[in-house]
Amino acid sequence: MENTIGLEAEYFLRDRDGKLLIPFEHNFSFDEYILLGEFRAEKGNTRAKCLANFLESFYETKYEIEDRNMVMDFADGWTTLTPEFYAELLRKMGNKEISRSENINDIDLLKLTDAIVKNGEIKEIKASVGLHIHFGSADIVERSQKQESFQKVNLPIGTNSDSMFHFQFYEKVGEETHTIKATANRITKPVVNYIVREFDEKILPSYVEDLPKLKYRNPGFYEIKPWGFEYRSLPFNKLVLDNIAEIVDFAFQKLEEL
């Protein structure tokens, strides 16, 4: 059996004067929502590897941004946009695909809004950045099988050069060992529901209690992936970064309980 956890996080990109920038215009990776920069770490099959991979990816991104005289902003985990800037984003997004996130509570993202409305007029739009946790768990069976190996031998038969025939034979030269590997994914729908609810109840509240209401930080959001799924409700801010080891430990605990 192998359990793996991978982390990816979002951030706002700003210039030194605090102006929001659009990451893809500066050749940084970005989320479906083009305002958000994104960095992704390789999955780890231990707590230490997961954390090491995440911190390496985080600091590589942070230092590259700073070397280019820009700022990686995630401290609060959210910001506000003017209606004019938001409209500019939507025009640049064009027909870009919206998030495919699902929610165990049947919350539809398209029915939620981050707009701040006063007297019937949109004054600001909230935007938030998140930490996405990738879960993978598989039963793995490996078997070694020995197989004889042969090499081709040409055997000439004939009385003279004009009537020479060549017969091909194979002679045994040894044995080769082959490994056969079978993998069965352990991430089923009940497993997804269980882990998402555990995070919603025991982890998420501590990290959203001081935040305003943000549509992407509602409980229950996840997305199915080929290797398992990712939990998408957590914010990414300084508090989350300071407690990343505890969050990763809890994630591994959930997989180890399966």
C-alpha cells in the first residue's frame, strides 16, 4: 500500500507599489482564475517528503518573484478588486473553463458571489487564494517472474558457396527477472466524502474564522483527479503556512485510517 499527499498553493502577484499583476503576463503559472498565481509541489509518500517538496517549490517561486522585483502576496489570503479591474480580468479570461470543483454539500459555485454590494451597486469584488491538498492511496502488488533469455544463432549448411543455406536457431543464454506490478486505487466516493468532512469539521474552521465570507472557502469543495482527489476549501495565508506540518500530518492520518 502507498499513501501520497501533494500540495499546491495560490498567491497574488503584485509590483513593488502593491498593484495587482496578472501572473501569466509575467510567465508565472496560474490557476483557472487567471488572477491567481500557483505553484505545485511533487507528491510525497511520507510527511517529510511532502513537506520538503512543498517548501522547495514555495521558496523557488518566492525567490524568483523577488529576483524580478515583484511581490508574492498571500499573507492575508484574500484581497478586494475594483469592478473595473474585475471586468478587465473577465475580458482576458474570455472562454476559459471555470472551476470543475464539486461540493459534498451540493453547493454550486455559480450560485455564490464575492461581490460587495451597497445600495444595489457593486463596489468591490473579493478574491481569495487557497491551499489544495492532493490525496492518493493505492494497494500495490508486485511479483517477480523469471524468464529464460535466448540469442539468435545463424547456422550455415551446404556443400559449397553457391548452395549454402542458413538456418536460424536460438540458444539459451541465461535468465531475466521481470517485475509485474498491479495497482488498485483506494480512493472511492465514500473515502472522498469522509476525508472532506473530516477536514471541514476539524481543520477548516481554525483557518477561516478570521476571514470574511469567501465563496471558494466554503466547506466541502473537492475535485476528482486520476490518482485520487484534491481538497480545495482551505485558504492559503501566513497562518496556514505556519501550520503546514500539522495540516500534512492530519492528511496522512486520514489515509492511514482507511
